[in-house]
Amino acid sequence: MISRRSFLSLASASALAIPTRAWSRQSPRPAINAARLRNRLERLSTHGRPAGGTFADGVSRVAYSVADLTARAFMIDEIKSADIVPRIDAAGNIFARYGGQPNQPAILFGSHIDSVPNGGNFDGDLGTFSALEVIQAVQAAKIQTKHPIEMVLWAHEESTAFGIMTAASRIVAGDLQAGDMDRTWNGMKRSDAIKRLAGNPDQIETAIRGKGTWHSYVELHIEQGGTLDQARVPIGIVEGIVGLHRYEVVIEGVANHAGTTPMGERKDAMVAAAQLTLAVRDIAARRQGRQVGTVGQIAIEPNSPNVIPGKATLSVEFRDLSEPVIRALDDALKTRASEIAKETGTTIAFTLSSANVGVPTTSGIQAAIGRAASALSLQTRVLPSGAGHDAQQIARLCPMGMIFVPSVGGVSHSPKELTTWDDCERGANVLLGTVLDLDARDSV
Amino acid sequence: MISRRSFLSLASASALAIPTRAWSRQSPRPAINAARLRNRLERLSTHGRPAGGTFADGVSRVAYSVADLTARAFMIDEIKSADIVPRIDAAGNIFARYGGQPNQPAILFGSHIDSVPNGGNFDGDLGTFSALEVIQAVQAAKIQTKHPIEMVLWAHEESTAFGIMTAASRIVAGDLQAGDMDRTWNGMKRSDAIKRLAGNPDQIETAIRGKGTWHSYVELHIEQGGTLDQARVPIGIVEGIVGLHRYEVVIEGVANHAGTTPMGERKDAMVAAAQLTLAVRDIAARRQGRQVGTVGQIAIEPNSPNVIPGKATLSVEFRDLSEPVIRALDDALKTRASEIAKETGTTIAFTLSSANVGVPTTSGIQAAIGRAASALSLQTRVLPSGAGHDAQQIARLCPMGMIFVPSVGGVSHSPKELTTWDDCERGANVLLGTVLDLDARDSV
């Protein structure tokens, strides 16, 4: 058995104020089992795979679907096979804890396994199964950590189900409002959905956890963007999770016959929607920085080739780490929308449908990830997360950090989503190193 | 009984090379029964009216629907009540003929009663029931026409059903291809649809009529545009029915995460679709003339607020009386589309989904309409029809003309479609006068 401190010896000692020692020649460095990780991810992929498809065809494993249920059962079996006892909370989240001294808060790490429809095999899956690997690596290396180490599978992360993103970690962080359990989606009540996961909607408040429950939270995730892949850097240290303002925009014009209404007399909602779409792009693109703006959804009425569209409903979102930047983008768009409405004879109404404030990660965890990567001679790059993650909810309860690995071509939410097995292994080992690094600190 | 020639006495004699006489003081001018016309249109409106609605709520009377069937039965009853025998051809068109000398070709006039979903009470309906009024007015005035006068209710005019416009008059004009009867729409085979109308799909070719079948064809219709309403002119003389090129345009980009993909790395199909939509408008609007261009339909994939659209499918159409003008618009758009594709990193493919060559109306019928309006002291304006009509199909068989009446606010294909009852009466009387004017001529 090696001590926790001996593991830390390979971290860049100069950056640390704690004593370090060289690895003993007898004890191999603790490491995750890359072959087992790959095998589990390949088996997980069969839950929700298109009929007749292969791993390359991705998955549809929407939260609460049959595929989600069987995948969770698979995960529970794998946890049990590691001689750890899984626990399901009232929201359906699966926790499994190992080791540590009594009365010490646990170090939490994990991700999710639900997917978007026609999603990929790495988004969430990698971080969840790597968390189990971390526990098994610690077990295998017979390391006795000071803090319990605890993995988590968040029950419902993607916004597909009930239109809510990171729904299960939100509850844990305390977001629970009257009527939440009565919301319906696809004819299913949210309370019934949670029951499918062996959660307990009648005592849902027991899932809420207070500040101080955990020592810290770390999530390994694929980048879902192309920055690391293009730069050929294997490890991303997330500086923060961007904030988001999402609007439902309704444009009202006048539907009329496409053959008989002169160009000058039209109040064409599609023309106004087109102008607004280009305004979103231009406003996001013309400013220095990494902010983004997207129109991802549109419906027009009556949506017939021979009728001038009388109504358009579209989604608009802006994202950035900085809330003031997002507000400036909003203001610029609304100003431009007034001009467009005037020019096209339409009305344009904005309703804020979703808002998240950007969440910075904890600098102490950023440093721990850097040390863990450095110990493995892996290059790192600090970057923001453009996507939302459960980590941003848990940041309300304890110090939080995220590790990114490259997405080939920056593709995600698609069957083409790909992270190489070597990068998966590197990411999981950096997660392991980070957890052990954090274990050496009483506070981050 | 008055003679046909005596009726013509009020037409502008100077424009005619035929003898004219003043109306005899004893014989009232033949006229349609405006109260009956209104009453019939109001009763027709109940077939397809929204539950609990009124006349102002419009109709959904899509071809082959139950509402269409019961409305046709109502029309057949009204025809029979005028002591005329209706005949249904193999395509489901309803004809009813009155008077005339043996071996003379009939003068045909009529329209349709099928509607778009959520359509109005005048598009087609007015021309169809005015046709019955014309026959009844001739009966009432005991006029013996030289040519049989024949009304028609075209079975299927709107493009809603099977995606085909003026489907039933196309068959009469000879458009019939192998497999047409096997097309399906909403799970219904076209042959079965036609059987619902008491048509005979097994002998569908018997519906085809040759050149020379009719002396001429006249259709009264609402303008469906705002020209007459704005100019406060009660009668439009249609100079031609515009041609149309309609494309299905498919734009392929790359779907990707809306939060993680920098603006400069996107291949956003919605942005390309927006640029194309504005190009259609600009290309149609910047040129002198009455050409129009419309994007009336769009679908994007995956159509999710947090995913950059990877694919957009949209309809584009250009209309004008002149085929060379339409071709020039097409060319300009395709040139611009190449630039848009290059700029956005997308591919843009055009498939011609529908094309109609513009059809001029017969100048002799334009003149007859002018004389009939003048006899009633009604102002006229010559204008194109931006919409397609059964008249453009029948123009292949005989001289053709169209009479327009004002659409309030230019609105059509909407429950708000409105033509005042006074304008309905004026239009029907001009149709009557035109038919009697044409009856005086062996050829137009």
C-alpha cells in the first residue's frame, strides 16, 4: 500500500506548499484501466443504439426512456462488481462512495449517461464511467484517502426531457419549486418519470444537499467544441461555464397570398426572421471575445409555399462567461429588432425562456488539474465551457472544477461525436490525479 | 322574352362591329338575384365551418374532405332546384348546361368550392355560385342564347390535396400521366379520393375534353390581392395568369453545439437560409415590374435551440406574367446562392418542384368583360392574376377570360378574406353580361 502523499510526488512540486516524495520503485503509479473503460463504454452504447447499428451510429438515450433505465441498471451492476454499494437519491441520482476517514466530507466526481436524441457515445458517458475507474484505481492501488471519494451519475442532464437542463443536479443544489413534479412532457408527469428511476418524488426534498456536504466536485467531460482538437492539446482546464440567455421570439406579420401581394405591400414574418437571424450572427461575431449567438429553432405559419408567412417563432440564444457581455448582446439585438419590425411591418416580441449566469470554476481545482496533467507530462489549455454541465449546479455547494478532453472535429450531440480512446484514458487518469491531489488539501 | 341582341344594346356600341339596339322599355335588364347569391354563400359556408364558429370564422373545406362532399351535395341540390340536370365527369367535376341551339359549342363559366385549411368564404365559392345565378338569370329573363350556357364546379383546385393545384381542370385539359391515380396523400389514394366525389378513376380519360368543346371560358374570382380594393375599382379585367417557378431548396451545413462552436467555425444552415430568404426578396423587389418572390416554407434540423442547424429545407418561388423575367430571377438567385454557400460553408441545392408558364387571357374576352362592366357603369382596371386558377388550364382548350372583384385589404386564404356583398353582386352581373356578350359572337 502506498500513501496518498507518495502519489503526489509526481505533481509539479514547485507549485505546492506541501511536502512531496518520489514514487517508490516498488509501487506503480495508480492508473485507471483503459481497456475496461473502453469495454464498458462500448457495452453502455448498446443501450439506446439504433436497431442494426454499431458503436459509430451513436445513441438515443433520453432521460427516463427504456434505454436510460437499462443503462442505469448496467451501471449499478458495474458499481456492485467493484464491491461498492450504490445509493439512489430521491431525484434518481446514483451515488457510490469509497474509503475516507469518518467525519470528512467526500470528494465528488461524475457526470451523466442520458443523451440527446441521436447523440454520441462520449458526452457524459466518459465522465461517469471514468469516475468508477477512479474508485477502482484507488482500490487497486490500495490507497487510503483522507476524504471519502464518491462517484455520481446525475439522473437527467440533457434538456430534451421536460425542457430542463441539468434537472437532477439542480434539485441537489436546492432548485425545487411547487409544481415541479407535476410538469408533464410527452404525456408523462415528472414525478412518474422520477419513479421510473427508483427515485422518490413524494420525498423529493430529501435529495437537496447543503453547502459543506462535499469537499469539492470535479467533472471530466468531452469539450464538445474544437479548441483542444485543433490545438492538439489533450487536456482542457475549464475556467468557467458560460452563462446563457435564451429567448423565444415571436414575429407577427400578415399571412397573404404569395402570388397576388406586391413586394412592397408585404408584412412577411419570414423575411423579418431572416433579418433577425443574421443580426444574431453579426452581433455575436463582430465583437472581440468568445461569445456566441445562435438561432437553432424556427417555426413559421402557415408554412405553405404559396402563402406569405404571417407568423414566425424562433429561438435566440447568446452565451458568454460574462453576464454584462450577454446583456450587451441582448440590448444590441433588441435595438436591431425594433428597426427590423419597423422595416418589415411586423411586431417582434422577446420572452426570456432560459437564463443561466456564467459560473467560474474554483482556481484551486484548476491548479490541481494542472498538476495532475503535468505529472503525466500532458499539455493543458485553459478554456471556457460553452455548454452547460451539472458542475455549474454543484458549484453552489462546494468548490468545482472541470477537465475537458478533445472532441474530434469539435462535433457533439451527434452520432459522429468522437474522443479517441487514448484521450479518454488520459482524461480519466487526470481525473484520478486531480482527486488524489485534492485529497491532500483540507480546503481548496 | 327579349332577344340576346337586345341585351347587348347597353354595351359600348362603338367598340363593337355588330348591330346594337336600345333595351326595350318593357323588358328589365337580366340580372342575378343578389339576395339568393348571398344566402347560398352563407349556407355553403356551414360546410367546413369551425365548430361553434360563424361566417366570419371562414372554412376548412379541403378537397375530398367530408365538408367538401356535403358542400358538393348542397350545390347539386341547388342546381336541381333550378330545373337543370347536373352531370359529374370522371374527374369529379360537376357540369350543368342550359339552353342554346343544337350543335353549338357551349360557353363555360364557373370556379371551385374546395378551400385551403382555414380559408375564406369567397375564394372559388363566389365564382361557382355566381355561375348558377347566371343560368337562373337567363332562365328568369327567358333569354334564348345561341350557345348553350354551361356552369362548372371544378372538383379540386387548391394545392392542399395531393400537392397539386387545379388538379381536376388539368385532367379536363388533358394532363394525365400513368400513375397519377395511384398517388397517395394523407393515406388516401387519388383514385379513392376521386371515387368519393362520384368520379370514375377507372375511366378517368373520359374526363379529357378536346379543343373546340367549348366556345369560351369565363371565371369570376376574388382578386386575392389589394390592387382593386386600394384603387376603389369594382371590376378587374385579368390580362393574364402569372407563371410560376417553385423550388425546393436544400441547404446542408454541419449541426454542432451552439455553446461550444466559435462563430468563425460554424457551417450554419439557418444563417444560409436567412441570407437566401433576403436574396429572394431583394431580387424580386429591386426590379421594375410586378414580379414577386416568396419563401413560404422552412424546416430546419435538428431544430433545437442549443444546436447549430445542420440542414434547412425551404420553398422558393418566383411569379411573373413573363417567362423570361422568371428565368432571370431564377438565375440571379442561383448566382447569389453560390456566394452564400461559399460564405457560410454550406451546400445549396435547387430542385424545381413546380412550374407554370404564364397564360395571357383572350383579348376578345377582355373586351367583352369591359363592355359588360361599362353597361353597368362600373369602372374597370386591367391587372394580372398573381394566383393560379382553373382558367389557365382551360385556356388550352378555348378562349379564356377572368373577372376579378376586390378583396378587402388584399387578404385571401384566410378566414379574414372578404368581398363585400355589393361587390359580389357587381361581379356576378358582369359575369352574366360577359356570357351574353360572348354569345353574340361565333368566335372570340
